[in-house]
Amino acid sequence: MKNISHFVNFKAASASVLQWITSISKVTEAKSAFCDTQIKQNAKEKQLNLVAETDSSEVYSKQVNQTNLLPEILQGNFSNQIHYPIFNAQEILKSEDNFKQVLDTQFIIINCSYVDEKGIRLDALTSKIMNEAKCPVLFIPDDVQEPKQLKSIVYCTDIRFTEVRFMRVFGQVAKHLNCDLTIAHASDSGIPDLDIEYGKQLYQDCFAGRVSDCKMNLENLRRLDIQKYPDLIHEYLLGDVYSMINKNHLLKDGDYLESVAIKLARIAKKPILVINN
């Protein structure tokens, strides 16, 4: 993984969010582009952004130490890993060129503030990102637990209709993050329970050995367990990241991303990995 674009509220992001960003960047050794999602900026930030808008990247890099714009926790870790320039949310929303520049990446990380029982509430910027993202997007809620050694990405799905191409994408992310991939048949939102033996045979026939980037296994989750004991489901799965597929490419401000993966991630206070269909 060569490049990551980070969308972070420089003023309000929690320490655990910034620790996740640092941890992932160290594991992947990727170059990073940053967008500050706060709406209001102080005079220093506005002045630096004006320099970025008017000067070439070569001149800008000589005049301004970009790390001074980052939250203090990040400054020492990204001194040599930042792409020019550091944008803010308004620049991204107003300029298609700037927007395309930050989305020309292999991975996107979004610091999100709005995760409730319905799911991830999107705003104007995050909905636009999701509509056009061609790479995996990782949502990190403000109340996320501090990162530990990553062991597993959990992909919640209906294994009867799961496509190998999605597993391979999640497998590539798992490879870059040095962890395993768990396929969880999640009987929720109309997805029926799957007979245990049938599930094992289906997994062996259709998916085992198809993903070579990481270790992979199957977990069969029952509807009653998910509905009554979601906290115990997390304790059973021990997922570090929960993942889902987004099929809606007409998202707008105020819309929600909803799935059992988000439900489990919210309880566990873990990040949510999303891939567009």
C-alpha cells in the first residue's frame, strides 16, 4: 500500500483516533495525504492554506512545514510522509480537482463523529467520498478503543451470495495490516440462519483457498444470537475491524450507512471498513 488519504478533524479528533491513524501508517509504511474536516479555521491555518492555493508544490514545501498543521500527536510521525498540500473540507467540496487529488489513493481513512444505533450518519463530505471512492474506506469513530496489535478483520455477509472479488479486496487489506480475515455469515436484516454443516461445505467449495493474501476462516452467526447478545457476538469474534459492502452510490448529506457490521463495531468500539460495490 503506497498512499493513504486521511480525513480528520484536526481540533476534535480523539487521541485514540489519532493513534489508529499512526498505527496503520506505520504498519503500511504508506505516504499520507490529509484533509482537515473542521469547518472553522484559525488565522494561521487560513494563511497556510492560502500559501498552498497560490504557490507551487515545490515552493510551498520550502516555505511551510506542513506538519505544523497536524494534531500534535501526529506531527512527529509524519514529518517525511505527507503529500502536498494539506487541504480542508471546504477546499475539497468546492474544487473537483482537489477532491480527485485526495481520492487518487489506495486507502481512505475517515474520522467520523456520527455513529448511532442506526449506523454511520454521513455529511456532505463523507457522502461524496463514499459515492466516488474506488478503494477501501475505513471509518474510525471518535469513541474507538485504542489500537492494539491487529489480529482479525471481520467481514459480515450473507455467504450464500458473497462474491470472491470482495473477499480478495478484504484479503488485500488484511495483508497490508498484517492480520487475518474472518468471514462471518451474519443472519440479520432478512438473512436466514445457515445450517452449520452446509455453511462449512459451502465455504470449502466456494471460498477456501481463493484468497491467498492472508489466513481466512468462517464463523456462522445465528439471528437470535445477534439480536439478543450482540455484545457476546463481539466477544466471540474478537474482531479488530468490522467490514461491509456499500451498494448505494447516490448517498447524500444526512443518509446512513447501515449493516450488522456497524452494529457490532459500535458495541465493540472498533473501526468499520467499507468497500463500494
